[in-house]
Amino acid sequence: MSDRSVDVAIIGAGPAGLMLAHLLRREGLSTVNVDSRLEEKIRRTHRAGILEHGSVEMLSHEDLNSRVLSEGHRHDGIDLRFGGQSHRVDFQALVGESVWLYPQNELFHDLATAAHRHGMDVRYNVTEARPMDIESDSPGVYFVDEGGTPHEIRSRYVVGADGSRSVCRASIPEGLRRHYVSEYPFAWFGILTEAPPSAPELIYARSPHGFALISQRSADVQRMYFQCDPETDPNSWSEEDIWAELQKRVEGPDGLRLKTGPIFDKTVLKFRSFVCDPMHHEHLFLAGDAAHTVPPTGAKGLNLALADVRVLAPALAAAVRDEDERLLADYSDTALARVWKAQNFSYWMTGMLHQEPDENEFNAARRLGELRAVVDSQHGKAFLAEQYTGWPDTPASAV
Ligand code: PHB
């Protein structure tokens, strides 16, 4: 039953797992990825759309042949809208950085296509995938392939990049693992619509009716969200009601009108802030949503997953090639330092822009004060811009 052996076995073939495999391949390490989903299903999953400059750099490597720079759109700012008025946060002017609008399904397409091209070992549609013997010197993964044949692949290290419902996480003994969780009393109702863009940049709008985000996908497809009750059934909303709700939340004296069109996708996205500490136990390492999730307001989820593997890949390479495990020993602390900054940013943006279901008048007015304190100050806007566009990998305090 024991097949081949590899340097690193990766459970998960989403963006974190595949990007890690690409980085390791460049370092000369052998990998296998196993994922319970069908490749086609991951390709069709609509998720986040904003990439930090650090994520774009990773994707721009020539061996990925990504279309991020040709098809993605550079955004040099966002629009914070409240009291019916827009306030631009100019990332370029404030911190000299930009973000790129490039949907996660496109990013997955690039990584999966490049994996095929380079002949990498990626097994989709498997069942029962789990880490084995992570406390021994010969760990590995067990899974059953799509034909029903069980496999064991031995490796030097195992990486759990298996998403928010991670199986790998449970391999860290309970007594050594701490979970930090924060729940929210609202969710996002997300739509995809065939319509022209309503604005050149993303609009994050706070209104007395709740939050709305006007995002984009292309010249003729747009992505928009509005705050809703987490129990909302997306099919209970008609197109007419959705447009009325979105419009109400961006209304203002400047007469902003959303450009409407047929809606072809409706989903309710639940919010959760979650951190698993540590992200490492013996020969197992967690990356991406397996170790942490953030609410989508700061667009940090995918970027954090990519930041994890940016730290993990050279650490695994040093351990396999040079028998030097020092970087691996630091991985969890290094990754968690960024994770907690992103947790704070996502929580802050979420609180500032959403309306609590039972929000009192004081807090509703105070939130407007908070937004004003940001947009009326160069320092306030620069703080937001620095966080939104992404921190450098080495924090200033460490150098
Ligand atoms: C998106 O376009 O899907 C998107 C953009 C920004 C966010 C969240 C989602 O903060």
C-alpha cells in the first residue's frame, strides 16, 4: 500500500497548498497534494478578489505563467462611503503601494494549470485524506483515490492546507492547541451580476441600513455584497429586492446609481474570526484557512494563506536540503505575528463599517466619528492603506 515517498506531503490543493508545492518545486523538493474536491469544483468556486502586492509578486513568477498582470486590474485606492459621501483612500499617494483585483478562481486556474504543465503530483477527488505518524521520523498521508484504492505516501514533512474545516488541525494534540474565536451577528449576501462597473474602484459603504461593498470582476461582470442576517436564504430574495437594498445603502447627494443587470449567483457568506495556535506540531505544519479565518471585510484571507507559504517554503527547503530546522521552528511564531495583525485589521474594518443588529444610537454615531477620524487624517488613511495593501514580510520591529 505504501507508494512513493516525497519530501513534503500537502493535504489540500487550493491556493495555499498549490502555491506551496510550486515554491517547493523551485527549491528542488518533491511534493504531493491531495484534495477531497474535484478540480472543476475548485475552479468554479467564487471567493475573494483582492491581492496584496506581495501576493501578486508570488504569482508573477515566470514558471506560473499567470495572467494576473495582463488580466488583473491594479487598484490604487478604495472609496470609504458614509453619510452618503465618498472619501477616497489613495494607496499610492499614502504608502506607495497598490492592490490587484484578480479573483481567487483565476488564481487557482493559474496554479492548477501550471501544476499540470510541470507534471506535479496533484490528486483531486480523494477521500479519507489524513496525516499519518506526524510524531515519527517517517510521517505521511493516507488517502483513498477516486477509484477506491487506498494509498500511503511517506514524506519528511506534512502540511495541512486543507481549509477551514481542516482534518489536519486535529492532529495537534488538544492540550497543546489553543483556538481563538470571535463570531459576528451578521453575514454578507454576495451576488455576481452581468452589468458594467458602477465605479472605477471598490466602494466600502456604511449606511443606516447596513454595510455594502461594490466590487468588480471584469468589464461585464460585477461582484457586490450587502450585510444580512446569517440565517438569510439567498433564494428568498428577488433580483428587484437585491438591487433596491444595494442602492439604498450607497444612496447619497452625489446621486450615485448602481448599474444593474441579471444576477447569476447568490450566496450568503458567514463571518468568523478564528486562529489556531500553534500552527505546527512535530512534523506537521498548518497553512492558510486550516489555521486561521478572517471576515472578508479587509480582503485578507487569501493573502494570509499566501503569506504563510512564503514563510513555510524556505523553511521546509532548509530543513530538507541542509538538515537545518531552525526556520521551521520559528514558522508558527513568524506566521502568527502577521495573522494577528490581519485579524485586528479585519475586525476593525468589520466593526467600523457594519451596523450591529441592536446597535444603540451612541455607537452608530460613534462609528461615524471613527470613520471621520480615519478619512480626515493623513495618518489615519495611511494606517488603513498600509494594512489593506499588506505589510512587508519582515516587520520593522524585527530589524
Ligand atoms: C471581492 O471582490 O470579492 C471582495 C473584495 C474586497 C473584499 C472582499 C471581497 O474586502
